[in-house]
Amino acid sequence: MSSDKATNFQSLKLVVRGIQMKIDEFTDTYSDDLIHLQEARTALLTHPLRNENSDLCNASFCRIYSIMMIGSIEAMLERWCERDNFNILNEYFAPGISNENRIKNLREVFVEKGINVQAKVFEDYLAIKYIRNAIVHASWKTAKGKLKQDQLDWINERGFPTDTRKLTSKDLERFEWVNENMMFYIALTGLDGVRARPDLVDIAISPSPLHNTNGIINQSDWPKMYWSNIERISSEISKMIENAANRPALGWACDFTEVQLEKMPNDKLEKQFYLSALSAKKDNFDGLVDNNNLAANALMCWEQFVSQIPVFEAFNEKTVKLALKTLRVMLQNNIHPKDHILPPLSKDAPFEIKEKLFSMCFEHLGSLTILEIIEAYDLGEKAKFAIGNITPLNLFAIQLPILAPERNDEWRQKTLYIADIFEIGQSWYSSIEGHSSPQSTIEFYREMNALLTKDS
């Protein structure tokens, strides 16, 4: 979860789980549901393709949150009674008393036992419980039709609106603060080794603001959005290809026995799988029709991503070929920093400093020079940052040639470019970490792309 509130909830859950017990289903899931409510609100109000009325949205989430929150706390109160080291929580379930006295008594017994909880947490909790009850029963009236004036007065006294359409983000902020503190107080009663401290005044978790929901996308966020869309497109095409390769009666494994399949190398299995999907495309298989313009969308997202990541400017044909050659020699000849340790330098460190550092860290250079290694490592680090995983290579080398073979010239060009940069980044990482060369893995994608696009 990304928000501070979600982090707080997870921390509270860890406190709960620190007690030696099996977590009850509803104790566990209530808090998960509240976390997802928080995240759902943030996602809805910041979604780049929506323009929500924030007042209506916040009021709605307040109403839903109050229902889940009261259910969560009451479930936790009930299940914690048997683990209550202070004999506090049973007070909440005393028979024949009103909600007002139930919550008042609970707060008083905490204080009597030396745990000085904040009075306003319990006072707000009572108001939220009244709001929740009105929402659940869709009425502010009793069963006899009389207005629950004492409850309305209490809600007003605590500063909450008595028209649930007027609940705001500030109310939601208070709901969350009350919920976090109530969970904290209840959890305290069940922790082994906790001792009451009468000298501590008004213990509570401090209130924290809701996640910013102005919905403004920062300049640095755009590349992330394009990359995320590339990954989603790749995932969707992957499902289409799988359906095509496994189509009934013509699936990719139909011509092989189980024994043959077990003996077949993985790269050959993959090759058969993708060729079967391409055959399905040529046979006009319905599941491989690009009705949603995924190919055009993928290309646009990739080009926008590249244009907004400045390090791509460093990848010209000459620098890429030189770095690729150097890193391949390094991996083939085990030329790495001693113990795979290369202390970091600032980006603007003078070349003389870099040269001394690399000379100290590399025991032998083989046929290479320090300058070649410095330049290859510099470009490798940039490449690893630029292309973080294999998704774009898989997309352009294999997936798009199967989905949209009429554009194979474009896919072939992009594959050559991406494969080289991706290999440089992965090779740099392998050299630093002491891993084996990634060349054979990446070569598979180059070969698959050549195979899939050979007739174009």
C-alpha cells in the first residue's frame, strides 16, 4: 500500500500479530478492507481519466468507512476479551446499558487500570457509532418513530454533521484517527509484558492527514504511467497468445508425445509455442484480432517513455556497440571488480578519480583498457535504469510480431534497439553482482524476432 494511513494500519496489524495467537478471519479481513477503502478513495480521486466530485466522493467513503470501522472495532473487542491482561474489555459488553454508558465505562476502566487513553477518542467513537447506526438502519428515528435527539445532539457536539451527505474529508480523517487509536488501545490490553503507566497522560497515535488527492500528475510520473501501460498491454497480449497457442485440436503440443515434450529443451518448447500462436494468427484465429489497437498503443507508449527518460540520449549506435563489446569480453573472461565491490561515485566525479578507483578495484583487465571499462560501466548503469525489466523486449520481439505482423519492419527495428540496451544494463548488473552473462537469454529474443518476422 502506498499511503501513510495504510502503513499505519499494517503496523497495527503487526502489533496484533506480535501476540502469540492465530489471527481470526474477521479481525484480519476487517483491517484489510479498511486499507483497501483508503486506497480506493485515493485511486478514484487521482485517476487521470476521471474527474470526480470530491465532496460526493468523500461523503460516500465516510459512510462506507463508518460501517466497516465500527464492525472492525467491535469484532476486535469481542475477540480480545480472552487475551485482556488488564480485564478491561469486558466492560464494553456489560448487559443492559446504553451505547453512551458502554463507551464511557470502557474509557473509565482504561484510566482506572493506569492506561490514560484520550477521552476524545472515545467521545468521537460514540458519535461515529451513532452515525453508523443511522446509515445501517437508514433512519435517525427509533422503532416507534421518535427522533433520536440525544444522539443527534451528541453528533453535533462532537462537530460531525447530522446529514450524512455533508460528511467531508476532514470527517474521514477523524474517522481514521479514531479507528487507529481504538485498535491501538485494544491491542495494548493483550500484549505480554505491557505495564500500566499512570504517569503517561493521554496516550494516542497522532492524527495524520489524508493522502493528497489533487490528482495532478507530476512530470516525473508520466514515464511511470507509460511504462505501466506497456506492462498491461504486454500482459493482455500474453493471454491472447496463450489462447491461440493452446487452441483445441491445433495446440502447440499436439504433434508431440509426452516423452518428447519432457526431453525437449526449454528454448525449443517456447519456440514451438510461439510459432503455433503465429500459425493461429495466419489462420485468422478470432482471439488474436487487435480490436483494441493494442499494437499502436504499445508503440506510442514506448516512444513517449523513451522521449521522457533523458538517459536514452546516451544510447547512440557507436556507444552502444562499444559498451556491448566491452561487457561481453568482461563476462566471458571473468573481468570484474574485486569481490564484486565498486564504491559509488558522484555523477560529476572527475575522470581522474574514476580512473584511480577502477584501477584499484580491477585486478586484471585482459585485453581491455580502464577507459573502456569505465565507459561500459557508465552506460551499463544508465541502461539498467532505462529498461528495468524484460517486458519491452518481449513485447516488441515476440508479442507484437504475432499480434500485428503487418508492422514487422517496425517491430524488428525496435527489437534490435531494445535488445542491445537491455543486454548492456543486464550485463553491467551481472558483472557487479557476479551473475552469469545474460547474453544467451537475450539472444533467444533476437532469434525469435528474426524467426517471427522472416516472411515480412
